[in-house]
Amino acid sequence: MLRLPVLIVNRSLTSLVVILLVIAGLNSNVWSQQPIPTPEDLLYRQVKVEEGDLDEVLAGTIPVLRSQFNLMVGAINSQTRQQLEELPDYRQGGYIRQALYYGAFQGGQIVNGQAVLGIEAQQDAVGLIPLSPLSLALNSPQWVTPVEDGNGENRAAITGTTDRNTPVLKITESGELIFNWSLSGSSIVENERKFSFEIPQSESSYLVLDLPSELLLHSTQGIVWLPEGENVRLPVDGLPELSADHSRWIVQLGSQARTILTVHSDQGNSVNENGLFYRQNFQYSINPEGIGVQSQLTLESVEESRQQIVLTLAPELELIRVSHEGTELALSRQDESVNRWTVGLNPDTGTIELDIEAFARVFPLQPQVLPSIAVDQGIWRQGQVALEISNQLELYRFDIQGAIESRVETIGTRKRRILEMYEPTPQLVVVTGHREVELHISQVSRYELDFNQLNLQSELRLTAATEAVNQLHFELVNDWRITSVTVGGGGREGQRIEQYAPKLSSVVSNGIVLQQIDFSEGIKPEADVTLVMSFERSLSGGQVNGNSLQCMKFPNQPESPLQQKQVVLQQHLLGLTAKQPRILAISGADAARNGQLPPSNEQVLEQALLRDVGTVFQGTQYLQGLQISSVVATQSFDSNVQTVVEVGEVVVETTRLQITPVGTPVRKVEVLSTGLTDIGVQWTLKGTQQETTQSDGIFNVVTSELDGGQRWVIELVEPTVTEFELVATRKFNPTQLVRLPLYRIPDAKAFEATIEVGWGATVEVEISREPTMERILPQGTVPISGSYRKAYQYTVPVGTPPQVSISSMEDPLEHFVWNAHVHSKYLIHGFSSHEVRYLVERHGQQDLQVDLPDDVNLESVWLGDQRIQLASIRSSESPNSLFIPVNADQRFSKIRIRFTSSAQPLGFKTLLEKPLPEVRAKTLQSYWSVAVPPGFELANHSTDYSIAARLLGPWLQRNSSSGDQTESRQFKQYVAKDSAQMTIRSLVERAPSMGQAVNANRTLSWAQWLYNVDLLLAEELNSTQLAVDFVALEAVGINPLTQLNSDISGTSGTSAIQWLR
């Protein structure tokens, strides 16, 4: 049976247990701040002590009632087990308190194994505990039945595995689990046998192993010893008798669950009763100069034969001295690359105490592991760590692994942390340094220039980032003088501004005079305080250099020697204005544009201090090199005019005049217009946020005539420095639009104007050309389907307004079919399939009407990649008539029609007829391709695919040699009506040879050929102009620099039409 839960080996461990239990019982928050324990951490428990050791154990402890002690122990253990259950190696419902394993080495194996595990289960809990890791072969696990329960027969235990192949044990109550076990080993070298000993996680584990006397035992974990005699002091009774010529070895694993056991006959590698046991206490003193390390090393049971020990120090440690009772010992370094030292010992026996002193650098505000010292070939028993931080440093972080903090001692003004070690080299991570304070400032400044004085009002929004701020330091520069300091009304809701009561004084730091503002109450991180400060300086002649506008600098001046303060100026907006009636004049504005914000910017509008300021910069760096003056002048602004005229049943005219003030407020605007009739114009004001009516934003509008045009003088209710729009609208009859209305603003520093005219398919608008008007691309919104637009740009002087002629369209516009391709596939029995492809240019809003030939079967119709339902496009009166919608938002559309037909079977000679549908549109190009079955061929095949026809198709005659190419009836009528057909054909043929000498051959580009055609048109047909569709040319791979294939000769008589084919 298990007798003792744990062994007590020294006084300090017992003191640690009692004190920690009292702390945890008084304040649960202290326990909750400790690191989450790992499965190797020891749980706290009740300890039984030998009566003769009571006096030594009780020294330094605090007595408590047994009932209160049990409650505290239970609370701490319950919380620790709950945290451990959340780890991957979970504990559900209980844990293994301690375990003892016994075995005997026979035939290279460990046999006759017996194990006793003490299981602690939670009250009224049924759960599972893992039996992992596990390398033992288990047999017959049983629960031990207490003698007081009756028959004394053991109960079989229930074990199994999880889905992750983890062995588990089902528990219902606390008790003892016993089972038999065995373990196989392996041999790599002769006379040596290794065993991978892995056992379930326990708080305390022992292994008792019987070996033949000539063999030795070594373990990679735990403490291994060979007790003298047969009496082994263990927390268990009833071990089997030790056989003759055998030795009983003890391995104390503690909370370790894995180790490698080695059984061998090498005397040099044994760990026996002559092993070197040691205890070690560390004292770390951290100050700005470095880390002082003092270690008290206690060597136990030192034999007279031991002349030296080897110490391994952390790489960053510098060993100063090692002494014994005040006498320094001899030191020698084994290797320069490794911080390992050999220490000579005096010929003493028993217990030896060594004092070790070392030193290491400190790295402020960086994680640093406290350096350690270890004894080579030694067995560590226990240790303690004392950590002391200098008053000049602040401890920001302290991570503990391998030790437990037991108490904090106060020595005067210093504090010392005491930790109990449960590993020889614990990982203690500290971060030390000065107390960091960070102050964030957002500054808004308003400069007002007069003739002989410059006034500055500045708002500083202060926010503490980490810790409270009690002072603000700044340096006045450029001869500025401070006149007042107050606390503004900014801040969070419910915050009292009078609680800060700023007090201004002057201090000297490093030879610099600083202004110091003390707050009666510190600015905490959650607070938001606004300082309102006023400054002034003298001016000479109303001028100031931009470099002199900087008023203050914010140094990182700490409030105490323990503080590291950082002041961060996050934003500084500077507004410049002049005292009325003066205005600003800024030279070097090109350099200032990068950092200048418009008055309508959101950042500017949010600041009440800048709402009447016209010039705002993002920082003082953008003022370098600028010259700023205060002068007497009128208002200054830039303007942009955009006029849109929509022609329909009525004409709707909208003109937007965008006014951008330049450094001065604007209240009055003069507007002139030419070509405008006396029809009334409605004026509205549109600001930066919302549109207002005439009565809201416009104070007065005075209308008059000037030089045959209209003149308006618009006066606003209030002067403004932000951008705004004046919108003029009117509606009238199309007959009244005889000239384009051209607006201008004579007082604007910069003036740009555009006018855009749009009309629908039911009317035709002609606009005369004027030299002062430049044709540009329309910039307005996308027009409705089937409308046209023209746009012009003009500047000052405006010139004569263009004349406008509006006429209605009697006949609706027709679409253009640039390419009609019919592909037919014939089979031998007379069946044929056909596909027609059209490239359609949209004109007007009507659908494309296609009439199919008789006796054909329609299969499908496609618009681009989208298939159209046949029922939606077929005419109810004529099923062969299709009304195909074209894309309203695209200029060109691709249409495919598939149908089939039947005829007589193919014979020796069969005449094929082209099944071309009739299209109600102007067809400029069509051709037919035919596919016949094997064994047949086309006797007569000619294709006329001319690019010239795509350019000049309506003007060119088709000769008889061009093949059988059927044209639509509408196209023939269209060509026959034009009397200039032959003239145009002649000049097209003469255009390539213009300017060429006889027999001078050269190549001709498309741009040169079209230019020659345009010249001939101007000479022979004055009213005819050449319009080139570059979109269609680019679709077939032709650009202005593309060369014509044939050589050009003035006497060859070669037709230009042939070159274009």
C-alpha cells in the first residue's frame, strides 16, 4: 500500500507550500495571474513529516487551522487540474497522484514487473484519464479493494483507447490501480542494453529495478542511486525480496514521464552513491550598468578524491571569481569557444559551499533571459532565485518557467522577488527599462497677417498613449511670444476641463530655455485634452517668410529621471488669412501646391478654427521658401464653366459655373453670355454640402444687357472661401436656339469653358464652325439610345457664337451592315445548312428587320454570345420576317442566323442558288462561301471582298467581272440617286498618282491616299467632305501607316480600286 504522498527533503520547500496556500486563499487574483501550468508542474498537497523534523520544518511558516488548510489545498489543486484538462494531454475526472514501478532484469528484458498507481478522482465524477505515454506491456489492471470493504477481492479496471490511439483508464472514484508489466530492450553495442521507459504522466514516479551485482544502471532523466544495504526507504511497503548477487537500484523520476534506461558493465559511466549532488541559490541584481549574478553553490557528500568541478555558464556571463570561505579558488577555461570553467577544490570532504560572482550586460526594453550557471556531471537537488530591480529601472515583463514565485520582500525602498526552483536551469525572461511615456499631439494653427503684426491662435489636442502625462514642454522659436494658455472645451463627454488648470513657467534644459506647462491633474490615457494657445510676433511691411511661421518645437523632455518621454506630432494643419480688408499674396505657389488643402477638404471643414480661412497647408515643411504678404486687393478666384444643351421637343439648357476662391473670400460674381436670347434664367447656388435655392444662398441677382449680350451680377448672402457652384437653367422652344450660348466670367484669374450639345434621332442639328471654338470629345454622361453629341472648348476672348440649325428627320435612320457573310454546307441528297453573319452598325432605335427566303427552316438566332428566343422576334403576320434587337449600348453588333433548306439531290452539274436573306438596312459588303461533299467541286467561284467597298461602297459601281453578287434593292436605289458617283470613282482612281513623276515607283500609305482623295473632293466637289471610319479600318488591321500592296505609277493606268482589294 502507498503510505506517504510525498517526501519532504528541506525546510524551504515546506515554507513555500504553506505561504503560497495562504496567498491563494486570500486573493484568487494572484493565483490567476500565474502562468498556466504544464503537465510537469507539481500540484500542492498535504505533507506528512517525521516527528523529529517538526522543529526544523515549522521554522518560518504560518500556522493555520487544519480545516482551512484542507480547503485551500483542495481549491488550488482543483483549479490546477482544471487548467491541465484543457491541454492536449487532458485530465478528465482525475489524475495520477504518484506511481511506483518494480521490475527485475533477466535475459536482457525487464520482467516480473509490478506497478502501483495512486489515483485521485473528483467527487461524483465519472471520467477518463490518459495512460500515455506508455511503452510498457500491461497485464491484468485491477482496482485494489480496501480491507474495510469486506471480501478484499480486487475489481477489474476498464481500459481502452481513443480515436487517436491514446490508452485511457475509466475512473469512478479515488483508489489504487495495480497491474503487471514487462519491457523489452535493445542492444546496439556489446555489454549494453537500452530500454525506452515511458509511463503515464504522474506527479511523482519511482522505478525500483533489481540488477545483477556486476551490472550498472544509467538513466537520462531523474536521480539514480544505489542505496547501501537492503533497507530502501521508499513510500511503499511489500516489495519482493532481493535475490542473491543482485542489487536494488532506485530511479526517482518526479514528474518526468520518459527516460532511457541503460544497463551496462562500464564502471566509469555509473551513477551511484558517489555521485555529486548540489544545491544552488541565485541572486540577480539588475541596474542600468548590467546584471550582477551571485550564486551560492552547495556541494554535498564530496569525496576526498574529487579535486575539481566543471562549471558551465551562459554565453553572455562574464565570470569574476569563485571563492570558498573567503578564499578565491583557481580557475581555468577549458575552451575559448565555450563558456566552461574548471574550478580547483581544496582537499575537504563532506559539504562544500562555493560563492560564484559573474556579470552580464543588460538590454533595456528587450526580452532577456536571466543567465544561469550549471555543474557538469552533477545531480541538482533544489534551488532558490532572488531578483532585485534597481529603483532607476522599471520591470515591464517577467515570464517564469521552471520556478514558482513564492513571495516579494521589501528592503527599504527596494523590492526583492523570491522564487523556488524546480529545475536546475529555469527560464526567467525579464524586460526592464525606464518608464515609457508617449504623448500624441494634433495641432491646428490659424495665422492672421496684418501690416505690422502676425497673430497666431493654435489648438493642441493632447492624448496620452500609455501612462499619465503631467507636463508639456515646448521651445519658442522665430521670435514668437506667448500671450495666453487655456483649456478648450474639447474632450470626451462628462470630462471636466477645469480639473487640469494649466500653469505656464520657464525651465532650462541643456542650455535651452523651454516653456513648461504643468497640469494640476495628469492627462490619463483615456482622456482627451485641448489646449488653446495664443502667440504674436512683429512684421515688417506686412511680409513674412514661410520658414518663420514655425512657432514651437516639442522636445522629448522627461518629467523625471526614471522616465523616457516621446512626443509625437501626428498632424499640423496651418491656415493663413489676412485681417480684413487686406488679403494674402503668396509667392512660390508652385512649390506650395503639394501640401495645400482646399477649403472644402473634410479635414479642414472639421476644424472650427479654419472655417473662414482660404489657404490651408498640411505642415510647416510645405512653407519652406514661400514669401507671404498682406496686401490690399479685391477678391480672387478661379472658374470653370460647363454648359449642356439637350435638343428635343424642347431645349433644356444647364450651365454650371464652378467658383474656386484663391486665398480670399468671394461674395460677388459677374457673369456674361453671348448668343443668349432674353429668355429668363433661373439661378441656384450649390455649396459643398447641399444645394440651396436663390432665396437661401443668393442675396441678389441684377440682370442687364452689355454689348448685345446678357450680364448678371450675382451677390451671395455671405462671403465664402470654399468652392461653390452657380447653376443656370432654362427651357425654351427649339426654334429659338439660333446660336450657342457662351458664358464667361471676366473677373476670374483662370477661366476654362466647355459646351456640349446633344440631340435625338428624330432631329438633325447643324453647328457652324468658328475659329475660336475647338472641337473636343463629349465629356457628359452617356446619352440615351440613338442620340448624338458634339462638344466644344473655348477661352477668352470668346468670339462669335456658332450658328445652330435644327431640322426634323422625315425618314427614320437605317442601320449599316458592314459585312454580310453567308456560309452554306450542301449534302449529296440535296439537304443544306446555312449560317449568316452580320456586322451591324447601329443607327436609330428600331430593330434590324431580316426577311428569310421561302421554304427554309429557322433553327437559331444569336446576338453576340446570347441566343434569342425565336418567338420573341418573329412577326405574327409573316413568320419569315425577323425583328432582331441590336445592342443599344454598343455601336457595333454581331448577329448570327442559322437555317436549313432542301432541294434536288446533287447531280453531275447542279446550279446552286445563294440563300441570302433580305436585310432592311444598307449592306456595304456581302460574300458567300460554300462547302460541298467529297467528290464534288465548284465549277465557277468568285468572291469580291473589297475594303474599298467598305469605305466608298455607296459611290462605287460594280462591274460585271466582279462575279454574281446580289445587292439589296434599297442599296441599288441608294446608288442610282447619287449623280456624283462617276466623279468620285474617277478621283479615287487618280488619287494614288498625285504628285508622282512619270515612271517614279514608290509605295503609298493609307493616310497619304486618303489625304489625296480629300484634296480632290475639295477641288471638284466643294460641298463634299471625306469621312473616314477608323473603327472599321482598325477592325481589319489597317492603320494610317499601313502600306498599299501595289507599286504606284502615274502612267500604268492601274486602278486604285484594285490596290484596295
